[in-house]
Amino acid sequence: MTVQAQPAAGGRGVERSDAPSPGVHRDPDRESGQAPIRSWRLFSPDILRLILRRVAIAIPTAVLASIGIFVLIRLVPGGPAIAILGVHATKASIAALNHQLGLDRPFVDQYLHWLGQAVQGNLGQSLQTQQAVSHVIAESFPVSAELVGLALLFTVVVALPVGVTAARRADGRTDRLLRTASGLGLAIPDFFLAIILIAVFGIAAHLLPELGFVPFGQNPASNLDHMILPSLSMGLGAGAIVVRQVRAAMMDVLAEPHIRTARAMGLPERTVVWRYALRTALPTILNVYGLLIVGMFGATLIIEEVFVLPGLGNALVNGVQQRDYTLVQGVTIVYVLLVLVVNLLVDIAVALASPRLTEQ
Amino acid sequence: MSARSTLMDSASDLKVGERATNKLSRPRHRDRHWSVGMIVSVVVLVGLLAASVLAPVIAPDSPISQNLLQRNAGPSLQHLLGTDYYGRDVLSRLLWGGRSAFLGVLLSLAVGMVLGVPWGLVAGYWPRIAGSILMRLADALLAFPALVLAVVVTGILGPGLVTSMTSVGIVFAPVFARLMRVGVLEVREREFVLSARLSGCKTRVLLLRHLLPAALGPVVVQATIFGGLAFIVEGGLSFLGLGVQPPAPSWGGDLALAYQYILNSPGQVVAPGALIAVVVLCTYRIGDWLRSRLTLQIRPSRGAEAPEIIT
């Protein structure tokens, strides 16, 4: 319900087009049940073309988004100088600081200069701590990535199979129970869920550490201990989405003729569901995951605040609260790149999972 | 064909329960009619809205008057839900907090619609140049994780309920624009639009009287679902200290305060968090029902749904 991945994305509309991609063998009806439906080829011309096209679309988007951020930050009432020096600053000191920050130059100059530096990995200095922004990002990004990665792992290992099970028993008691549970999972805000988990597992039961972060390199076991609750509080909500979406996608697929054929041929139900149906539903599911990953990186803003994790989201929230504009600018650009990369990877994965969509 | 019939449906009347004559869509009978859950959702939501609107009248106490001698008190006749860390009446704070929650959500939806609907209308009607420029802009906005954009824009506008929920509306706008555009692109090819155009209908009238209502259905459904999401985001932004500014009451802000002192009195976190969850649950439920009622097939284009899963 939260993500509307209707089958169109996964290829319902194109499903029946009888134009197999070059070099791809697909014709499930003719295959014996056990043979692989198709071979996975990463560097076929189709895929390369797709990558090139997506990159060609992504670059202007990234530039436009970075211009947007640049403009926005310069729209701050009074500009960053007032934010740094306070409202009582003299005109002379504001002018001096603006000059020092390069804010008195023409906008296009500033942007091109910034872009030139950014491409080389220099995103400027934090206004508050004087640290290089790229350094802050390099320090904090792995924390967020670990958090999102673990939450994602949870949704794949737990929520995905649950969604498939729900689809198999559509409208049965299990299904209804799961639907209610996932409805709840969608509605409970993740920060509230996080607090509940902290109260139950951390404070009441003393099972897990509540707050803080231990670098993986320092103590892997303790690092994971500290990551369980944060990733769980993100993964449960995301899992609810996965359950619903996978259920819907699988129900669509299970009603298709090729599944009926597979069943009629006497294949074990397990093979039919987990192998043939799931594979057909895979493009849709991958698209859901693309949206989910982006959403999770957004959610790190709040979850990292709750658990006091020194991640990218925390850096951004602190930057916004302390009006550290260079930091905000740099971190935001990283988020934009992250989204574009995730989208690209998902597009490639979808193309690999369903060759007939490649040319769409 | 499905898209056609559904668009017709939504165009003709939002309230009418006539189903799209679409044999391909699997009927979900349980969702289509007024179920118990649906009635409960509407009643709860309307009740909470009424209680929030009437907060100045029915709240037993001022939401910000402190009584430091009575901190973290349990429920009593004087304070039905007890008092918080500063000795303020919890029930009164929740009621007043509901005001800002409902207000903020409506504000964000209004901003999103006011920006997004004309955006999509223009982009759909003049798809070549204006459309591609406008949609590029939408792509750029959708390249941010929604919460990141909301937080950054709030940081620039300055924290507060109005600024934070306005920026949430800005996040919603490109999604509405996309849905609107898809609808307009579909509808503008239909006969009634053609005949209106042939009979010399002015562009403005064509856009506002013919295309707008016909393409608005999916946007309305999306807005309902975004309404639920907006409650979560409002709570989240207030939780981060970017929304409603303390000591003014808000569910998210009260949750943050209760969380800060969770070791002193863990029970305080329950009420504000649970209220958000209940409101969101009811709103989603209504959105779901609306969607299945209209048998809408909202086309997924990547990113169009991205902001739906931001928290």
C-alpha cells in the first residue's frame, strides 16, 4: 500500500510481447522443468546500452539537483554569514566573511568553482568544525551504509519469504494475520518503534546496548550488538512494505498461465512458487527494493538521531541544526548521487532479471 | 483499457460506488464496501480531529503551564493521563499537539496540491517543451531522499510547523505533478476533449473544466496516502526539533522529550507515539479503501512513489 509497484513496472504490459532479446533463450513452455530459463549475462550489448542511457539521464539530473541545492542555500535569509556571525554582526564583518567564503562573487562563478572542486572530491570545509566535508562524509557514510545494509538483509531474509507465504495462502488465516501485522508495521513511525525496542530490549531486558556506536574495525561483535536495534527498527517498517508488495506481485504471477502449466506438469509446488513464480515477480520486487533503499537512507536521519549513531543522516541533521551550510551542501549532494546510483543498479538488475524489458 | 475506464470512473464521481467494468482487475470485495475497520477508522480520525480542533475548549489544563512539584505524576482525577517531566498536563498537551499535527498535515497536502496539480496539468497538456522541462525539474526533486529534502528545506526556511510542513508539501508536489501529468496525457486523447476543442473551447476552460477533474482521481488517492505519511513526517521533524518548537506541544516533540527522560519514566513515550500510529493507521486505511473503490491503476514510474516510503 505504501509503494504502488503495480505490475506494469515489472512488465505486465510488456509480458506478452513476443520479441525475445537477442541471444536470450526464453520460452518456458518448451523447456523441461529443470533447465535454467535463461543465462545471466552482465555485459551483453543490451545491458551496456541501458547503462549508458541511464547514466546520460542521471548526469543532468545530478547537475540540476546540485544547482538546486546551491541556489537554496544562497536563499537563506541573510545568507550563511549571518548564520555564522549572528544577527548583531556588523556590515563590515559580514562583507569580510562573505568575501572569505567567496559568496560575493557572481553565482555562476561560485557554482563552477564549487563543481570543479567537487569533482575532485573537495567539498569545502565545515563552517563549524573546519573539518573537510569530504572527510566527514568518508567517516559517516559507512555507518549509514551498515545500518541500511543490515535492515535490508532483514527484509530479504525475513520479509520476502513471509510475503511469498502470504501470497500462497491468500485470504487464509495466516494471510489475514500477516496483513494486519504489516498494516501496523506501516503505521508505526520508525522513531517510535525504535524507542519501544530500546525500552524493551535495552532498558527492561538488558539484552542489547541501547545507544552509541562501536566501529566495526575496533570490535566487530560489539559493533553488531549496537547495530541490531537500529537496523531492526528500520527493517520492521520496511519489512511491512516488502511483505505487502511481494504478496501483491506474487499473487499476480501465481494467476498466470505459465504457473498453471508448471503445476499441470506435476512440478512440486515448492519449485513452482520459489523458482518460477518468484523469478517472474523478481523485476517488480527489485523495483520495490530500489524505492525502499532510497527511503531507508532518508530514514537514517531519524534513526541515527535516536540511537546516536555517527552516520550520514546524523551529520546532515546536525549540519541543518547548526546552520553549517557547506556541510549540508556536501552531504546532500552525496545523497543525490546515492539515489542515482541505486536507481541505476536497480535498472540493471531489473534488466538482468527480465530480458524482455531491456528494450523498453 | 483499464486505465481508461478507471479514469472515467474517477472523473464521473468520487462518491459513486459503481465499479469499473474491467474484467481484468481482480475484485477485492472486502475492501470495496464499508467494512467495520473502515467505519472505525473514519470515526477515530474524525473524533481525534474534533478533539484537536476543540482543544482550547475541552483541554482540562493549559498545555504549557508547568508545575514542577508534580513531575511525571501518574494518572489522577486532576490529570487524567498524568503529567510530564515539567509537570504539565499530558492530556492537554496531546490535544493541543493534535491541532498542530492535523494543521501541519493539511498544510503539507495543500502546498503539495497547489504546486503539483498545475505543474502536472501544464506538463501534460504541453508535453513537448514545457512538459519535458517541468518533468526534468520533478526528476531533480525526486533525486533527493524525501526526508533529506524536507530537512534541508526546513533548515533553510527556519524550523517551525509552517515552514517544516511547507517543505514537506514541496516534497510531495513532484509526485502529484507526475500523477497529474500521466492522467492528463491519457485523457487529452479522448473524444470529449477533442470535441470540446473543436467546439472552440478556450484553453483555460479546457484545462480547468475538462482535464483537471478527469485526471484528478489518482492525485486524490495519493493525497490520502500522503496524508498518513505526513503525520509520520510531522512527528519525525518535530522529534528532530525542526518542526513545532518546544515548549509548544506536538506529538513528535513530546515523544522526544519523553525519550530524553525515558529512564525516569518510561511510560511517557507511549501516548504520543501511539497517537501518531493510530492516526496514520486510520488514514492509510481510508486511502486503501479509496483506491480499491476507484479501482485505480496508478502507474508506477520510479520515483513517483519514492517519497511514500521515506520513514
